[in-house]
Amino acid sequence: MAKDVSQNFESSVGTPTWGHEFWRGVRAGLPISFGYFPSSIAFGVVALASGFSGWQPVMMSMFVFSGAGQFLGVNLWQSGASLGAVILANLIINLRYIVMSASLSRRIQLDSLQAAVIGFGVTDETFVLNSLAQRGALTSGYVLGVNTVAYLGWVIGTVVGTVFAGILPGRVISGMGIVLYAMFIALLVPSIARSWKIGAIAAISGALCWVFGKVFAFGWAMVLATTIAAALGAWLWDEGVDDPEH
Amino acid sequence: MTLSTNTYLILLFGMAAGTYLPRMLPLLLPGNAPLPPWVDRWLKLVPYAALGALIFPGILSVDPDRAWVGLVGGAAAVAVSLKWNNLVYTIVAAFAVAALLR
């Protein structure tokens, strides 16, 4: 009898339902959602001040969902850049996602419909959380849960920014940014405890990002730092540093 | 300058496509495709490198005027994470420390 119970428990742990995985992802992604508020609220305020009106900033957050790209876009537009230049600049700053999605594709196998939906929600933050938050198999439900709650934070924050532009206490809102950094640190510290090499790669990447950030825009600085630091690690340690799947 | 609806829609569509395609297309790669081992190692290290680049130097701008606020909040996060390895505790501690400092 006791054996039967434990077997049932094992099987329910081994094959969680899609909905269960989705809600697990939603809970895991909540810090991203809150962490987005300073940026998404600021985006609503900045876009209104840059000549966009009414629901245009919110529509942009709903359809584009990219902090760096959207800020770059409205800044360039306001400074008088042509439509083509704005669209091209946005594409260039978002090329870093190629590296992230290619990395994610090694962790999870998706059919084309799943890729079409999940691909929309790949951001710097959801990529890192989805890649590192759990050690076992990554499921499409979990990833979609993380991406969905992050997306809602981004869109809702933009609504708040456009509706309450001008009357928001800026210092209180900007203080919420620490939530994202705390989440990143909570992901990084246990990884470093497993392998100091991970810490070395992250430290080199951060230092490179700081140096490149003095010369290039954030998107470029990040993709250069990430690419170079990860390549350095792959070149130095051919046995691999730590396999997140095991 | 203000935007006409048509101009806005072109901008919106162009930016949406330029964001979506780089994110989505690589997910269509077969995840078990044989890659040269160094490419596989590189892709597996990308998340950790991305973490480093996301934390620093961004954490310095948590308080735009005082870079040390982010650093002290981050140090609190490291300490709590080392002690309890708990995401919620870590976030609450960092948020509380940063809030006290402002």
C-alpha cells in the first residue's frame, strides 16, 4: 500500500501537467514583472514626451515588447531620424536575441507553433530565468508562464506610465529596479557555488559590458560582452564548467 | 513631432518584426542537432555571461545619483542568497536595503 502511494507520488512529480508547469512559470516570473515596472512606466512617460500620443506607447509595448529597442526607437524618432533608420536601429539592437534564442534552443525542443508563441516572449530577463532557474528538464508550459507574466508587467507598466505621466513619484518607482538585480544575483550565486568558473565568466562579462558600455549602446555592449565572455569560457575549459541539465 | 496613424503603424510593424524575428527564428533550430562541441559549450555558457552583463554595470544605476545604493543592495542580495539560497528572501532583503538607503 505504502509502495503504491509512493509510486503515484513519483509519477505525479515526474509528469506535471502543462497547466501546473505554466503556473509554476508564472510564479517564477513574478520578480521580472515587478522589476519591469520602473522601465515600462518610464517608457510610457518618455514616449508621450517624444510625440507619441494616446495608446500608441501601449500598443508599442504590446507588439514590440523590448525595452532597449523601444527606448531607442522613441529617442531616435524624436531626434528626427527617418522611419527606416529607426526600424534598422531597433533590429540591430535586438540581434543579441539570436544568441539567446539559439542558446535556449539547446535546452528545450519546441514545435513551430510553440516556437512562434514562446519566441515572442524572449527577453534578456526571461532568457536568463528560463535558462537557469531550474536544473531539470525545461517545459514549454514553464517557459510560457515566465514569458506571460513578464509581458503583463511590461504592458501594464506602460499603461500606468501613460495614464499617470507626471504625477508618479519617480524615486519610489525607480527603487523597484533592484528587484531585477536581486533576482539575477539569486540565480548567479548558487551557480558560482557549484563552479567558480561560472563566476569568472560572469565577472569577465560584467567588466566587458562596463567597458563596452562607455563606447556602444547597451544592446551592443551586452551582446559583445556576453559573446566574448562565453566564448572565452568555452575555449579555456573544454570539459565544460557545469551542465545545467544535470 | 507628432505621428500620423499610417507612419505610426509602419513604425510599429517594422519594430515588431525586427524584434520578433531574431527572437523566434533560432528557436526553430533542431535542439538536438549535432554542433561542434565548442559551439555547444559556448551556447551553454551564454546564460551565465548574460547574467554578468545584466548585473553590472546596470546595478550602479538603481539610484541614478548614488551608485553605491545599488552596490549595497546587491551585496545584501549576495549575502542572503549565500545563507538561504531563497529567491524571495533575496529580493525582499535587497529591496528593503535599497529602500532604507534612499
